[in-house]
Amino acid sequence: MSNSVFVPGHITGFFTIENHDISLKNGSCGAGFLLSKGVRTTISKADEFAVEINQGNNTIIDEVLSIMEIDANFKITQDIQLPIGAGFGTSAASALSLTLAINEFLNLGYSRGLCGQIAHMAEVNIGGGLGDVIAQTGHGMVLRTQPGAPGIGEIKSFKHDVYIGWKTFGGIDTASIIRDPHHNEVLSDIGLKYLEFFEEKPSLRNFLDFSCRFSNETNLMSDEVKELVDYINSRSNILGSSMAMLGNTVFAFAQNEDDLKNLEIENMHIDKLNNTGIVYD
């Protein structure tokens, strides 16, 4: 007996930080998009408790299990399909897919919203992304209009038929940025400006334009990221390019897969916008 849940990876283009003393209300607003790759968690019967993951460590798993107060024998297998710590929301996808899979395996009867709140709390507790979990309950391009966990925050989803190319140069310590008062203020001030613009006209081109402006104005781009973003944005057949928040990663959108392949960028991966969202296998 086993069951699996897939949760897509999520990349944020621009955002504001919305701190709150209550974990479920702590979060962020902003805009991002979901990928066809993400994290698949499988729960299966076992004589004793076991965890098998293909990369990273058990930190987010342990936090989820602690919040859920689970004490049972089963095996957790996680397939993390994207780089960890590079702006893909893998920690949130790990937490959410795990919570949903355990809920189904043990017949706990939790709503999807409650599972999302548990995953959000786990993310906040370990200093992970503040808006990834609620975004990962959506599909396509996701606008976070109210901060907080699923059921408390609010999102809007938009479907688009586009290809996504990405290349990562490594990770960024998310916790060190979102917990720093200076970064917090700068990011939120600039992010609020573009969030308000985007809420008025939530188009694909505006998302790409505002994401690039945000990454430039916040000075978070490394030299290698900026060089690649500038190169991609100079190509007329590319819709736009920017930096994943928060990760040392470049993403680009195109209408055709060949337009991304023709960039001939070493180690660039090509994906599609995920217009489906969470999948129960």
C-alpha cells in the first residue's frame, strides 16, 4: 500500500514581505509561476519508520512530522526534481507534498487547506520561503494578493502556454535575507510598487518586465546572473528574463521551445509552465 503526491516547484519574480506574530498570517505577497518539475512524496507501508530522499536533508520533513505529531511506522520517499536553495520553492513543495501524502495515507481527514497551513508553518519555522506554499496550491502564473497560509492568504492563478528556461549558479540563504530588517524594508518597498502595477494589469509581459526591474532595483543579482539576464533580454525572440527570488538562478520565458534551445546556454534546463498544479498519483 502506498500513495504519492506531486507538488510543483515555484519561482517568485517580485514580492513584498508581510511579517506577523502569528505564523499562519506571516507571509508575502507577489507574483511567480509554477514549473512542471517539483517534489513527489510517496508514503508506503513499512515495519519501521524510514526516510529516503534523493538530495538535501530531513530538516523540513522533521518539522512537518513534529507539527503533525505523527508517530507511526511508514516509509517516506521524496523525489526532489529541482535544485535545493536556488529559488525553486523545493522546501515548501517538500512540506506540502509530505503533509498531503501523510493525510491521505493515514486517512486523517484533513482538508487541503489545513494541510497547506501545516506546511506553511513548517516553512516559517525553519526560515524558508514565506509565499511558496500558498502559491503551490494554484496553477500557472500565481499572484499572491493577501499574505499567509492557504485559507488565510489569497491568490489568483493565470494559465499561459509558454516554455521556461532556467539556469542556476547556486543558492542564496533565504532566511538571512527575509530576517534582515534592511533587506526586509527595501524588498517590501520596491516589491509593493510592482505588485500594485501588476494587480492593475496582470499580463505575462508585465510579470517579466516587473520581475527584471525588481531584481535590478533590489541589487540582489550577482554579476553572473546579471550578465546572463542582460544577454537573454537582448534576444528578440525571448519574452523576457529575470532572477528567481530568492536564488542565484536565471529564468526566461519563450513561446517556442526552440527559441530557448537556440540560446545555446550551457546547463540551461527547459520546462513548461505548469497549468495543472498538485497531482495525486
